[in-house]
Amino acid sequence: MSKRLWINLLLVIALAALLVFIFFKPELAAPPAKKLFSVTPYDATAITIQRPEKATISLRKQQTRWMLEKPTQAAVNQDRIKHLLTILQEPIINSYPLDPQQLNTFGLNKESAIQLTINEETVLFGKTNAVTRNRYTLKNQQVHTIAEIIYGTLGSSLTNLLTHRLFINNNSISNIEAPALFDTEKVAEWGGLEAVNIADYVGDEIIIGEIKVTLTDNSTHTFNLFAHEPKLILGRGDINVKYTFIEQDTQSLLKTSEE
């Protein structure tokens, strides 16, 4: 075989080897995306939400359950809190040094931004970019954009976070004081109450009575009675929330005609 043929054959072999290497070469792992928070969902134990002209919301994890601490103590919807904590996994898309003159443009001034603190880390949430729809955030003098879905939860009414159950379980009640038409001995029925709807006060509710419930931890919850027929409607004045229950639940709490 001539020298030229040997050279051509070697070139073909080399080219084939190069193609095989390129085709089967393992891709280099991309560096992990940076996130707004260093906290993980497992490590999160405290959440504070501060909104302009609204009461501060504080939540704390007690063992495995989240509870509302401010503006008052109440049970919350655990799935809603899990959704809120998805922000801990949200990657940063872009970052910029803070230009104080752009705070208003980005909606990141303290008068209009929503402030979220998880454990000890605080992030401000501002406007969205008109083109990309990514949201501007501010942390440690750095502006970051993220594509998140929790802003609606951060700015919504407190009722969005509350559970529809009045109490965590029906074994937590030790005493009930209520108008005479109610059977206060039906502790299990009272403890198992779950509202079909919860809403903010609208301001024109007429209070026709009051119900006081003492729990086994000696805490007392006072409910305003707005209606008892055909549906039971109770309100918590400390958080301006009212609960509406189905007629069947209402009837289960009333005294029977024989009593």
C-alpha cells in the first residue's frame, strides 16, 4: 500500500475517532442556579409578610404544622404555606447592582414593595418587567429578577392562608359559652366545624350574639354570631374574618326540642 493511502487511512481513522468522541462525550454539568434564599423548605421555621397599609402576617412552624401568630393565633392551610415556600426553590434569572434612583421604577421602595422574611433572610418584591413578566426583587442591595408565582399569595387577604376549620382538631375544646339555643355539650361537633366559606368582614354585619370557646391549652377564642338560620355565620373580630357553615352543621349544634 502506498504511503499516501496509509496517510489517508490514518486521517479517516482519526476523523472517525473524533466524531465518536464528540458524539459520546458526556456533557459537563451546569452549575447550580442561584436562588433568592439560602434556606431550604425543610429548614424554614418562621415566615413574616409585610404589606403596605395591611397588618403584618407572621407564621411559625410548630413541629410539623404551620400556625398563624400575627395578627392573632389561628390555624392555617398547610398546602397554601407549602405553595408559599416554593419561592425557596425559585432560581434567579438576572441580577443587577442596586441603583437607588430605580427603586420606584422597579416598585422596590419600602412604601410599595411587599417584604417577605423567611427565618432571618428578607427579600422585597416589586413590579414585573413589562416584556419578560419576570418580577423584580431586592436583597442585600442587589436587584434580582425571578419568574415566580407566589406574589398573589403574598398580597392577598389573610383569608387566603387560613384553614376552613375553626379548630385544629375536635379534641381541643374544654369549655363553650354560647346563647341558650346552642347545645354547648356537643364538644365534638363544635370542634369539628369546617366552614364552607371564609371571607373578610364587609362592615355591615349585625352581631346578634357571642360565643366563647376555651381550648385545652387555656387559650380563649371569641366569635361574633351573625346568623344561626338557615346557616350559621360566625366572625372573628381579631382578624376580621367570618365563617359560613352549611345548614346541616348548624342544626347539629342547636338544642333539640326535647331539651
